Amino acid sequence: MFMSFSCWAKDVIPVPQQVSLSPNSNTQQISVSWYGGEATTFDLLILRTEFNVTVFYETLTVVADEASGRHEFNWTSAEPLECTSLSVKVRSRRNDRPTSESMLVYPQDKIVPAGSNITFCCIIGEGKSFGSFHFISETLNVTRLSRRAYAATVYNPKASPTYGYNAYCRGLAQSEISGAVLFVGYPPLLTDFICETQDLISAVCHWTEARNTHLFAKRLKTRYSINGRNCLCNPLGEYSLTDTADVRTRVVPLPPEELNTVASARNTTVRWQWRHSQYSCSLLFVKWSSHPAMKNKGELTRLRTFSGVGLRSVVLLDLYPYEEYSVKVRCGAQQNFWRWGNWSKTISFRTDCDTPSTPDVWMWMNSDGTGEILWKPFEPRKSNGPIVSYEVTLWSPDDNTRHTQIVPPDTFTMPVNLSGITVNNNSKVIASVVAKNPAGLSPPASINLPLHVTNLETITKVDFREGAFPLSWESDANSSCGYVVEWHEASCLRDCPVEWIQVGEENTNVSVKSDAFEPGVRYYFSLYSCSSEAPKLLKRWQGYTRELTPSSTIQLSTKQQDSDILITWSEIPTSHQRGFLLGYNVYLNNGSQLIPLASLSSQENREDTGGTASITLEPYADWLILEILATLGVTSLALIVVTFICYKKRKWVKGAFYPDIPEPKLPSDWSTPQSTLDVKPLPHSMVHIVEKPEWDSSKDVLVVIPEEDENDEGQGIRDEPVDTDESTSLRYYNQVVDERPIRPVTQTLPIPLRHHWIPDAQM
């Protein structure tokens, strides 16, 4: 006979008489125990109660516990125990038990390792309908476990974020939703477990987490224990490391305390105290650095190691005067050195002043014996303290009088006038500059002033390359102490602010760099020899970092010279040229375009802003009168020549331009008495008298041309117009006009004639 019992995840349901069940929701296990007498083999049946589906059935051999006499078996469920009711039968069965009326998802806040599978179940309320099951944003396939329970499995989930993953189910109504949170992570993994001591009494251990567990909540985070101390283990497991060593070989000294310093100009003593008296540091590591405002290029921090048992002070050497430093100390064991201890607190101090270094002195002399003594401000770590003043002295070996002047610390030039110093022709004038600070005076810097200023006509052009002006020269045997390269803006002609550098006597080239160089500014560079005498000018250069177009226009002026125009302009100042001028182009502006007139250089001309000038030509009377007289003379001469030719050729001219008009004549006489004829005018004929080139003026010819047939009204039969529009047509009728008879050429016509006279000139 089997006995049946129901197991629910939320409580342990006692079974009367012989069978008891004990569920474990975390492990999803049910512990079944019973009294079985002497038997050791049992049939165990586990069912899903509502559908009466068998999930486990086996014949087991279970030995009774010797003390209690009970038999016990642990069974692990694939689904959370909260999902549905289970029945355990050991030859008996238990009646069903009701479940919750609300929708629930199990397991709640489950923690699983990454890559494992996890099954959720959803229990819907009584009378409700199941909708769907979701994990994050994915809809899962479900399996119905019972009348109100459904299960879904998540396969191989990745490590979860800090807030975990959401698993939830929905009913058919939108408001019906319930869910749970799943945390997925990794078991702890540690490396580099090391223990050491600082005081030979206690130990400090360190380790490294080699893997992120992805479990961060308070109840999920990794907990650690050392030397068997109690520790709540991580839900996904635990990891153990062991370190064994002699504590005397793992000494890390504590940092020293109460640091103080005693400083001089170039050395400082650093002192400290130890916290524990049971040990003393035998290896010391001291680190000091300059104050940020006083740091020099290439040397920001200095480190130095000292050794000795029981060290409590060290001396720092080779410091810079009047400079602020910071220092800290750490220690290590000289014997069985393990590692350096922590740094002490940092303290600051300033070294004392020292006398200044020698100033860097140069000069500028004008042609009239005036000029300036120049010196550079001290670079960092050269003044060795705040400069109080400068002392400038002028003197000559021939003059026992010294002219000394005190100059403020922010002044780096002093004017000089050699006319106030008595010198001979072969003598020299020496200028000396001394710097003063609270520690005293610097060594003097002296320079011989030239009594006569020399110059060089040849100036070599130098190109700016790779951020510098490369200068080179031939070695000079008289340069016993090297060379000085001086430069200044070319626009300056007197008392110029100059820069200079000292060059060793073994060098014959240098690259001049300066942050003050600007494009479009011409610079002059001068090379001087350094010797016991006054500096001697050896070579000069000029150049631009970058050439630009001139910054000012050309001022043009014009002057009319007779019919020519003279254009003149002034030279552009050097400061406005901003480049080497290669020539000028002259153009004529006609209002629409520029017409080239002249190019005043054979090289390529540089474009610039240029200049313009308007030209108004004024009349000039003398030349105008001469032109008029010349024109009249030529015209008169031409008229005279034409008149003379016409006179000599007058017959030809008359025949060609105005010939005589011949009178009309008949070739023969008419034998009629000279009486008046009563003849009725009749329609007339037209006569054309034509003079041909071969015409003989001694013969008179009258050509009679018959008229066309006309009607009684004198109109042409064919309605053709009468030829009356010629200006030279004359009409004659058959009347006697003189006493000679008229002789027709061809025949005598008893009809009137119309004569059309055409002069020879029109033929």
C-alpha cells in the first residue's frame, strides 16, 4: 500500500505516521523520509498532483539510519518546487491540496552560474487564463504542468547586469502580469595572494580578483575570510588561495614621520622620526622635486638612494640657490629586501641665496660715439636670488677716473657717450656690468667699446629654414674668445634693441632661433670676433622668416614734359616692405583694364598693393602753333603745285572737265527761198547728238532719229512716256533758224523733228 503526500515550496508539510517530506527551494530538492522496518528496497513514486503525471518512479535501495531508524532519499526537481504540487508515494497517496489564487512566477531572485539552464513556472489565479511567458524581451515556449501551472526554460544565459534579468508571464488581460528576477554570474576567482608585515607584529594580505562575478547586490557580493574566519559564501561557490612565508622576509617599513629640513644655499639636511622603535630602516629612498614655478627644463624630479642601519637623516647636495623644493621619503629593508614602503608626507623648503652668475653683456655703438651697454636678464637658476640692482662702470686704461652708475633690477640697458672720457688714439674704453643680490655681487662682465664704428657694404641674404636662420662663416684667427652673433630689425638705425648669442671659438656656424621672430620683418645679423680688443665686425646677413606683400602703397607723382609724362615715386620704407623688392611694374589704367607699360626689373616682379596717380594733360601753346603753321604750309604748297599743273595742262583740263557745247547744224543747204514758212507744227521727232571720243570738232553732224508713231494728240500709240526727263533734252521744230540751208543726213523729212541734244561731257 502506497501513502501519498503533497509538497509545497513555501512550507514543510508533515506527513502523519511513517512518511515525511522536507523541500529545499534553493536547491529544488525534496527530502523524503519514512520508517520502513527492516526493508532496504522501496518503490518511490513522485507525481505532478493535478494531472497525475509521473515525474519520478524508481526502485531504490535505502539503508535506514542507525540512530533514528528512518530511511531518507533526496530528489531534485527540474522545475522550481513552487511551480506545482507534487505527490510522493511510498505505497500510499495523499489528497490534493489547493494553491494560491493569484498569478505567481517561481523561482524568485534565483542566482545561477553563467551558461546554465534555468526553468521558470507561472501559476495563474483561479478562473484566469494564461497568455505568454517572457524572458527579457524574448517570448519563451511553455509547457503546461497542471491546470494552473506553466513552465518555460531559459538556456545558456549570459552574465547579468547589476539589476539582473526579468522573467515574467502575462494573462489574457493586460493587467494580469507577474514576474521574477534572475541573477546570472560567475563563481569568485582570485590570484596574487600575498601577505606581508609592516611592524613585524601583524600581517597585511593582498589579492587580485581575476574575474568579475557580476554579482553586486549586498546579498550577492563576494565575501572573503582569512585563516578560517567565518564567511558567508558566494551563492555560486567559493575559491581558496594559500600563501606561506617567513614574516621577516616580507617586511614593508612604515613611512617616516615628522619630517623637517635645515637648508643652505646648495645643500639641505632632511630629518624624520620612526613610528615604531622595534625596527629601523636600513635602506632609504629620497625623492625631491623643484617647486612648479621654479622647474627647469630637463630636470623636474631627482631621486637618490641612501643606505645605513637606523637612518634618521640625509643630506641633499647640488641644489640650486634660492629655489623652492619639495621632498618625501620612503624606506625598505636592506637585508631580505621585499619592497619599498609607502611615501611619507611631502614637505617643502627653499634654499638660501648665493652670489649671482656673471651677466651676459653686449653693446651698440653709433657713429657719433654714443651708444648703449646691454645685458640680458638672468635665466632661471642664474641669479641665485632676487636681483637688487646692476652696477655699470666705464673706464679707460689712460684715465684713472671710473664712471659708475647704479641701474634698477628691471633695467637692462644704459646709454653711453664716449666724448666724456679721455682716450688716446691707441687707447680703449672698457664697460663692466656687475649684478647684485642679497648674497653679494656677481663677477664683473666686461666688453671693450669700439672707438670707431665700422660697417660692411656686402650683406648676404639668408633663408629661414626649419625654424632658424642658419649662419656660417670662415674661421678667424683673431677670435681668441669666440664669436658674438648679433641681430636686430633692419628698420632700426640708431640705439637698436638687439639680441645676441655667444659662440665658441671652435664653431664656424650657428642656427639662430628666437620666439620674437615675426613674418614680414627683415632682420640684420652681424658676426663679431671676440678678443682682448674691441669686437670686430666680420660678416653681415639679412633675411625674413617669411616674406609678405608690402604693407603700404607706393606714393606716385607725375610731371608733364611736353608730350611725355614723368612718373616718380619714393622708396617703400624697410619696415613696410615685408620682403625683398624685386622690381616695379608700371601700368596704364584705361578704366576697364590695366595695360602694362614697363617692367623695371628683369626678374619676376613681386605683386603688392601698388600705387595709382591720375594724369591730366595740359595744352602746350608753342607746339600747337607750330603744328598749325606746318599744316597751313603743307596745304599752300599743295595748292600751288595743283595750280601750276592745271595751268600747264589747261587744254586737257578744259576738254576733260568743261568742254564747248557744239551748236546743232545740218550737213547740207536747202534751196529754198528765205521766206517765212507757214507750217503747222506736227508731231516731232527726237534727235540725239552724241559726241564720241573720235569726234572731230571741225565737223557738225546732226543725227535725225525718227519718232515713234503718235496719235493726233501727240501721245504714243503704245502709251509709252515721252522721253522728257533728261536734263539736256532740247526740242526744235522744223523752222529756219539761220540763212544756211538745212541738209538732212539720210533723207529729207516733211515732218517736224524733235531734237535731243546731249553734250559731249555727258557721253
